Amino acid sequence: MPYLRQKAYEKESDLLKKYHQAYERAKYLYDIEDKMLGYQEVLNYCINSKKCSTQNSLTRNQVLFWTYNQIGDLFLEKSGTELKPDNYLLAVQYFQHALEFANSDEEQRQTLQKLAHVYRDLEDEDAYQKTLEKIILLFDDALEKEAVLDMAATSSNVHQEALYLEQALRLIGQENIEFLKKCRGTLQICDKLLGIYERLNDKTAAARVEEIKNEALKNLN
């Protein structure tokens, strides 16, 4: 059978088609390595094209974002069957590459949350905390306070819970709600934060929150 030469990259739709082929094929593959190979072919298709590798377009970046995330996810899946630190480290590399091509804050948040979970599993506390801080910075005012409070309530880490509560405290200050309701909500969040900072023996943070709490109490009296 004669060798069929792969079509050279000409436009974004070529890369998108290549990704969809890998995605559909992966659904029917059992072996993780085979799935990875398919997605790696998508990356190589772009890397080996001068036009694609230097292009900066929405569709091209979206496909690369999806592809790097898919491979990162597969390394995490692989780590479940092969207890090797290398799988986690490779997942980190691919998620970090994915961040380079994220087209929105939401895409960055999704990928950063994956990174945070990996760092937690690796017990890399410094990287874990820095990643959580990046996630918090990506929150915008459109994110409802209740959603952040829910994330705080379900957090498995006290530092993460504090970051979410700090974000909720900022959001409630910007909410367009009845003043007394805002004060009562502020008190509830401050009490939760004070409990955390006391457990962490973070006197500076506790003093700052105590000051906010006292201001809210003054407004209620």
C-alpha cells in the first residue's frame, strides 16, 4: 500500500479536524498510552508547521488548550494505576502549557484548579498556596458571593477555605444589597475567618478581620 502523506497545515480548521479525530478515536481506545499518542500527534501537527507554531488565533489556541489539558488529564489517570511521581510532574507540565493558550479567565481557573489538586497530592504546599492565590485573583465581581461561600464550605484545606472566605468578604462589600443585611453577612464571614486564623495562629490576619468585624458591629448598633 503506498504511503499516504499527511496534509500540510494550511488553516485553523485543519488543526481542529485533527483534534476531533484524536478525541473521537480516544473514546474507543483502552490503553492510555494510545490515547496520549493521538493527542500528541495533534501537538506535533502544529509544532511541525511554521505557520501553526507561530500563529496566534482564537481557534488554534483553543485546540492547543484542549489538547494539553487532555494529555495532562491522561497523566493523572495514569497515576491512578502507576504510583509514580513522574506522572504527576508530567501532568503539571502539560497543564502549565495549557495555561499559555487559555482564552478566558474560566479556562485559566479550570486548569489552575487541576494544578492545585496535583500540588496537594504531591504535598508541595508552597506551589499549592501560590496556585490557590492565582485562582482567587481570577474571580470577578460577577461571581456570586454564595458560590464562593459554597466553595469555602466544601474546601478540604483550611488555607483554601480562608482564601475563598476572603474573596466572599470582598464581594459582599461590593454587593448592592440592603445595608444592614450587608453588615450581618460581613459579621458571619468575619467570624468564620477569625476561627480559621486563630487555629493557624495568624495574628496579623486575625487583627485585620477583627477590625472589619468591629466596623460592621458599630454600623449595626
